Amino acid sequence: VSGTLVRVHVVSSPVGVTEVRADVVSASSQAIQAAGSSMSEQIATVDLTALSEADQGKVRALLMKYQSVFSEGDGDLGCTNLISHEIPLLDDVPVWQRHRRIPPSEYEVVRAHNNQLLESQVIRESCSPYAFPIVLVKKKDGSLRMCVDYRQLNAKTRWDAFPLPRIEESLDALTEACWFSTLDLA
């Protein structure tokens, strides 16, 4: 199941937001992928049988209105040109680390993953003086996760004086929220 919506008690709603009651709504990732490439076809497969006919229509209309925020596949990550990411460093001396040995049996895994990241435009080819080693980590299911060892870069990063919010404050800010979602980045 890619997600589950459960009934919540709404204390107040922002102006212009209509409430949509939900008991349990779910959609399996297999059902969504099997529906085809069209987002409207994928939305049509979402199981809303726990809702009334009127509420089903409202939820589908809401999903259609905001369909651009949903990913249509693993390579559909989205991109913004609103900001440019910069890492402020303590000095201008580039960090270069030797690559770590990768067993020849894993070359194809690394090559395939790199090609996927290039095609998805997550990474691009570079001639930068900065270089960091790839680290292959075995997952519980036996497959490999490709990571990068940025510890030396982190050591040269200028720390922001802006503190991270406390967990309690973040949870307090959600007390009036009516919809919750989770995201597993693993």
C-alpha cells in the first residue's frame, strides 16, 4: 500500500478549504503502475469505497486538481529553478578523496545506478576538483544501496547559526492539521 488516509478530527480549516471526510483510502503501487502512464488513469484506480459517492467525487477532483505534485514513477523526481543550492565552505581548497575499491561483481550495479541517475538528471557529468568515493551498502533484502562518503566535505562546511526546530515544536505546529502523510526515503 502506498499510503493510507484515516479519519481525523478537524479543529479548524483554512479559509476556502472544503473538508473531505475519509475513513480508509488506499492505493497499491502495483495498481497505480498498472493503470497506465496517464495520471488521470492512475487516480481512477485509487480505492475510495470507504467514502460516500459525494466524498469520492470531491477526493478525485482534489487529486486531479493537484496531480502535478504526484510522481508518476521512480525517475519522476521533479525539479525547481526557483533556488540554487550552495554549500558554504570554510575555505576554497577542494576536497578530493580516492575512490574506494568496488568488487568487479558490483560494477554493473554501479553502472546501472549511475545511468539511471544521469537519465533522471539527479546527477550530471563533472570535471570538478572535488571528488568523493562511492560506498556500496548492502540492504536487508540483499540488494545494494549506492551512497557517497561526504564526511570530509561536511567537515569543511560552514555551519548555519539557525538552529533546527525542536521535535516538540514541530509536532505542536501540526495540532490543527487534518491530513497527514509519511515519506520513506530509504
